[in-house]
Amino acid sequence: MSSCKTVDAVASQMTTENQPTALSDATPARAPKRNMPAPRRRGASTTTTATKKPNPTSTVDAGANTGGAATATPLNAIESWREHYDALLRWGASRADYNAPASCAHEGYAIGRWLNGQRNRIRSAMDHGLDDADEGGEDAGSKSGGAQREQRRLLRELVAEGKLWLESPERMAWEDVYDRVERWAKRKNGGKDWNPHHTETFEGVKIGAWMTTQRTRYKAGDKCRTPLKPDQRAKMDALVRAGKLWIERQEVWTPKYELLMRWGRENTGGAHYNAPYDCVYKGTRLGTWLNTQRQRMRGDTSKSTDMPAEHRAKLQALVDANKLWLSQPDDLWRQKYDLLLRWGEEKNGGEHYNIPQAEEYQSVRLGAWLGTQRQRLAGRMQKSRPFEPEQRKLLERLIDQGKLKPLSTRQKRQSSEEASRGGAGARRDAKRSRA
């Protein structure tokens, strides 16, 4: 008779062990509640063990060191592979092929995801010359190697029968995508730059995402699950040597720092390098970049990596020379007000200071700033910080002198429309109340 205990016996033992201890004679016995589970002892596990059909491929170990108690050994990788393979065969038995979709699950097995992994393994084996069913190959001498060859043989039989594909019918060959990137580069920049943005799509192919993947494969070398073939790597090597393709991401901090230096020399004569937040210089959002560097210097952000010591030293030198601030100074509003006066003197000899809404001056969106100040004067920006008395006095003085309009033409039109809508709403409310 087998030493393995039956399921009923184990269940009976568990039930007996979980019964409460007998009550003392002094405690009156109470009838147990109907349909209620037996109470558990303190500290006992509350995990419910689901009944599971025995697995024909699992093994049972009598376990000489456990007093004869039977212990089920977990399925190893080879047995798990066979279970997924058999589930795939049962899934495809009533179908024309065995190409289960990636999201497919059958009989509790995620056969779609498993099948994609097997395809990757076979393609990798083919690239390494390990897909032959003979006794050669690196893994010929090991038990696991023999099992892997048998697994590949079973899947290759399905491929030979035309019931399983290794390469998706929609999947393009490496050389075809490479040719598309070449055509994109020639059309975009005369073939000088083969670095499409990650989101770039050309002729219906996502060449940007494809190139990102090739860079990853290139850097991983032979450690990659699907390494580049020698001819593919040779093509990428040639592009890198010609300066047409980069593998490591180009360093962008230094070029932007140098751009900031150039902005300071052109706009302030090198007096300071505090580019405004909304500054766009040479097509670069320089103000936004500088604001991020200030946050990194102060340690106010966790969204970016630590600032290298070399970068920190360059910015700290500007701070020490009083040419760059890290925390916003109280006189920032006054700096923009003075910039508005400078614009007026330069454009019309100080006759007025009504800079157009969309106009920039010295890389500052000064028109947008003035529009905001007009809104604040009109009391239409309750969420913004209130005016300092001196700030309000300076703007009202320009208005009284006729050199600044309280509201621009567009703002007046908006106010008129809002007032019109408000009046119409009031008339409707009055009419409803009379009815």
C-alpha cells in the first residue's frame, strides 16, 4: 500500500486538528451553530486550500527523512514546458493552426505569452547555430540541453507542417526597416543623421522605436537574447564611425549651459544669466531648463537624477558671482517692469508702453506679462498673488499719464462679452421669477 495519504484522510486529519479543545466540566456546553465553520486556534493559518486535480506529471516523494510522510515535488521547468505545449495542442486541435494570440489563455495556461517566449528562444538558437537536431552544439552534453533540443524539435515540426510561424507575417525583415531608415534620413537631412526620434513613423513603420531597440541590442552584444547578426552589427558600426548614428545618448547639459552663457552676453552684457521662465532662445526653452537646474541645485525635485559635481560647480560659480539666483528674488516683478519701460523708450521714445500681447523683448514674453498685470488690476485674477502697494502705484501712474491702457483691445472685448452674457442671464432670471 502506498505511503501517500489519500485526500480524504488528509482532510479528516486537518479537520480533527482544527477542532477546539474540550471545555471544562464547569463550563456549560453550548450547541454549535448550524452551517458555521469550526473555530480556529489563535495563530492558525486562515488560507483556504483549493482542491486541485492531481497532476499526472508531478512526482511524489516518500521522503525517508520525514517519517514516511509523502511530499509533492513542485513541477520543474521541463514538466511545465510540456504542460503548456500540450495545452497549446488541445487549443489548436479544432483550429487551422497553433498560432495562439499573445493574450490567449487555455485551461488556465497563458499559452499565448508562453508561445511568444518559445519563438524568441528558437530564433535566438538559430542565430547561435544551436537549432540543429543532431548531437552537436554547446548544450549537447547536458540533460537540460537535450531537453531544449527536444522542445525545439517539437515546435519545428509544427512549423514544418505550416501550422506555426516563427516570424509574424506582419513582421518586417531587419534589412527592410533599415532601408526605410536610410530613405528617411536622405529625405530629412540628406543622409547625414540616422537618429529618428523615438516616436518617428515613416512609410507606416515605427522607425524611431525600431532604432531604439537596435541600440539596445548593439550595446548588449552577445548577452542580448536576440543579438544582432554580424552583418547587421557591421552596418551599424559603419554608421557610428561615420558620425551618422549615436549609440549612447548625447550629452545635452553642456550645450544648453553654453546657450545660457550666450543669452547672458547678448541680453545683459554678462551682468547676469537669469533667463526668465518663459524664455525661448535659439529654439530652446532655456527658461524652463534653467528652472529645472535651480530645483536640482536646491534639491527640490525627485524627478531627475542627481546633478554631477562638474555641473553643480559651474552653476555655483555663477551664484557666487551674483550672476545667477537659485531662489526667486523679491524684485523679479520690478525687473520686468523696468524691462517694459526700456521697451517703451526703445520703440517709441517713451510715448506709451502698450506692448502687444504676443511680443517678446530680450527673450522675455513681455506682452503676456503685461496682459497678466492688466487682468490683476481689473480684479479678474483672484487666484494670483495680490499686488504690492508699490506695484499697483507704478502701473496706475502710467495709466494716469495716458501711457498705458488699463485693458488691451482684446481684453476689453472679452469683458464686454462677459458683461453681455451676464446681463442676458440676469434678464432670463428676472423673467422666470415673474412667471
